[in-house]
Amino acid sequence: MLFKAEVERRQAEGECSNIIYAVEEPETSQHPNHQEMLINTLKDLSQSCQVLLTTHVPALAGLVPVESLRYINKQNGNTIIQSGDAQVYRQICQDLGVLPDPNYQIRSNNVKVIICVEGKHDVSFFKNICRLMLSQDPDIPDIVNDLRVIILPLGGSNLKEWAQSDFLRSLNIPEIHIYDRDFETPPTYQSACDEVNNRNDNSWATLTSRKEIESYLHHDAINNEFNLTITESDIVSYNYDVPKLVVESILRATSHPLHSNLLRCRKDRDKKNLVKPHLNNQVVLGMTVEMLVQTDPNDDIRNWFEQIRLRLT
């Protein structure tokens, strides 16, 4: 409760990037439920301040975003700090005993397709767009309710999710990988797609034709949810970076309910993450089939679902 109150106080005060909180083994004398609550509160606090913590507990390490992990050990008497490498994450999992969720392994007896996307917001998008498409075409794979399909976020995940994804290959189940194009040259995930497509195990990978998943959202559905006046030309002028467009549109509308919350976010990524749950849930659910036809003239999304269907038959 102390840290929760501190988060609320810091958010009310605004910028505090010059403050560092260092917490040694926050799990001490805490019930497991309280440990998870504490980690989530510290993650919230890290949006406005720098937070350092140490732990030897697998459950806590599993809740930390992989990009925030640092592995510290000694080699020949020297202290070595490592991060940002698959081998490092694997070593952390091994030393701490972080294991993939056993429920996935139990369900894998019936799973025929694993859909791999970048993050949790993409999972929401796929489930909600599935509901929309099913309203018109009952032959679309029902990835929400069909237990033969699981969806895993592989980018920006927690260590627990990374551990799960690292064990996917041993399951011998076809994977569908769908990544944002991002308009980089070459695209950031092009090599990952090539690797998956070269496996010869019936897996398949692709990049979005547009910049990212949110680029398939219609401006009318966005306006209905956020009470904005965004146009299709606005989306084009922002190079189809819809989360950025929504953030900046809200910041210009000082009376918008989300305006003050966005001002409290230190980083552009945090601002985008504040609006993404709305985009990938309420906005997708507010789409119509006619809107999707306009934003996806090449039938990218239908092709993704067709690839899933082929691997379910």
C-alpha cells in the first residue's frame, strides 16, 4: 500500500525522472498475491521514476518485462552484467527455475496451431477482429473459443511469457507469426519471418502490409471511441502510426478525459500504451465489416485467418 500511495502521489506531482527507487528482494515476508501486486505497482511507478530491484524468486522475475532484466554474475572474480540476449534470458530461467505455464503444456495435447504476435495488445486485436469477421463468415476459425488455437505475445513480454515461447519448438505444432512491418528498411522482423518460413515444419510468417496492427482500424471507429475528428488523410500523413496520431490528437484537445493521464507519461511508448487498450478493444469492437473492407483492401486479415484454417483441417 505504501508504494501504491507513492505511485499516486508521484503521478499527481508529474515529472520525477530524477528520482531512483532501489528495492532489495521486495518479496520478503510478502504473501504471493501481495508480491504480484507489489511488482505491478513498481512497474507503474517506473513510468515516472527509475526503479531498481533485486530478486531470487522465479515468480517475481517472471513478472518483469524482459527488456528490463539484468543478469548479474561473477566470472573470474569480475562482476558481469548482461541483458537483451536470448541466451541471457535462458540462463535466468535456468538459474531461477522460471518455467513455462504448465496449463499450456496440458492444452498442447489438443492444440493444432500457435499464433505468435508481438504483444498483448495484438492478442486483443486478433480476438476482437475474429468476432467481427465471424458475424459475416461463420467459416472463419473461431480463435477465441477454439481450444485447438492459442495466441502468444512474443515481443515485449514478461520473462514468464518468454520462457513459454522458447519452448514452443519442442511441441512440434505449426506456428503462425504475424509481425508489424513498421516501414523500416529492411523491416525489423523480416529476418524472423524468413527464419520461420524456412523451417519446413508447416509454420508460416508474414508482415502486415500496413505499418502495424492498429493501421487496419477505421478513422470513424476511432472517432466514435475517443470523441475525436481524425480523418483518413490524417492517418496517411502520420504514416499509419495510429497510436501516435491518437495520442497527439488527445494532447491537442486539452479538455479530453485522457489528456491529463497522457501528460503524466514520461515516454512516447508509455503514451501509446495508454491508448492501445482502447484501440485494440473498444475501437475494434466498434468496427463494421464495411469499415474493414476499406482499411484492408488487400484482404490481409482474411488471408491470416485462412492460413490458420488450413492448419486446423
